[in-house]
Amino acid sequence: MANPILDKFAIQLFSVRDSFNKGPRDTLKKVKELGYSGVEIAGFASLTPEEFKAACDEEGLEIYSIHGGKENFTEETFGHLINEMKATGCTRFVYAWLPHFDSIEPVKQVCEDFKKYAAMLKEYGFEFFFHNHGNDLFIIDGEKSVIEYIMEQVPEMYIELDTGWCNYGGNESCSFIEKYHDRIKLIHLKQLDGYGDIKITELPNGNVIDVPPIVEVCKKHGIDQFIVEQDNTDKHDLESAKINADYLLGR
């Protein structure tokens, strides 16, 4: 048995969405048994937010954050989001993704939207985060990437750094964390199998990120909220979840 890389980490429930949508309570119980200490919300399946919170409490699972998008900030939907966050005790909303941009103009509009969303959440004591993908690390404003430009324009926004996409996009996670650690509170641990065609895989089965150095630099800066995310798998989703947990726990 190897030394554990981490002893506390969550799973983004999108990683086990097939199982969760079929049996949310059983899936929460299973991820706890596998060694996860928390979850990140990607929908509630057949549960109400209140039932979801009760099920997490029963299993001893911490709720790290909730993913969503612009659809959560309309006049019709924002109240529902606030009720969901209050019901689950979740204080961190993560904007899950942006499309690819070829010019700076639409990114400027994103910045205005993000400022608005962050202010809306702040009224309720909640924080606004952005979760990157690979294209967000592409240079778009001379020397700045999309994510760096947005961070500069929206200082009230925090980052959930997806380390796999960060590396795949041409940056390097440890260097990015060193530079922007004061804006990063959540870390996605994601592995890809090489830099060619996109193939997401289990943490020990790829070579795009090296997990231990990422954990080390995060701990150096007091970042301790790690979340495993595996967008897809050629195995049963809970089998992949077990491989990831076993790797982090040194089993």
C-alpha cells in the first residue's frame, strides 16, 4: 500500500451521472464507501434539494459547490438557484464552461455578465466561481489567455482550476497555481490520455497531469478543496470512481 496522496477529496457528481440519475441515494452511499468525503452538485436527479442535503448528511458527505451556467441567472430561474443553495447549505456557485472564442469582443461581454452574476450571488453571501476548459487557456489578448483576461476584469470572481484542461490548453497547472493562488479555492483533478485526441481517463491511467506536485503546490498556498472529475469513461462510472479514489488514497 502506497502513501496516500490525499486523505480528503470530493467527486463531481457529473462523473457518476448515469448511476446517480438511476439511484441518487445509493450512489451517494457508494461514493462515500469508495473513500470520497464530499460531492460537487451537477443536478439532483429525482431528489429535492432538501432530500439531497439530508442524504449527504446521512452519509457524512460535505457539499463543496454547485455547477451551473447563464441559465441560472434569468428572472425566472435565479430564485430557484438561491433556494437550492440555501437548502443544500452550498455557498459556492461554479460557472461550468464557456464556448471557444476567436476574438476579444465576446469575452468582454462575458466579463460584464460575470460581474453581474457575482453581484447577484454576493447579495446572499454566496461566491461566484469559473471552471475552465482547455480553450480558456488559449491566448486571445496579446499575452493573456481568456481566463487571465476574465480574472483581470472580474476581480470578484474565484477560480475552480481544472488541472487537466489547464495542462491540455497549453499552460502548466503548478505554475498557474503559483501565479494565481489567491484566486483559486477549488481544484479539479482530471486526467487525460495524452495531448492528441481528447480522451479523459482515470487519474493513474494518463499522463497530462502529475497529481502529487499539484497537491503539494496547492497545500503550500492553503488550497485544500480537491474534486475528482472524470467527464466520461469506457468503464462503469463507479468503477472509474473507485480507481480514482484508490489512487488518491494509496490503495
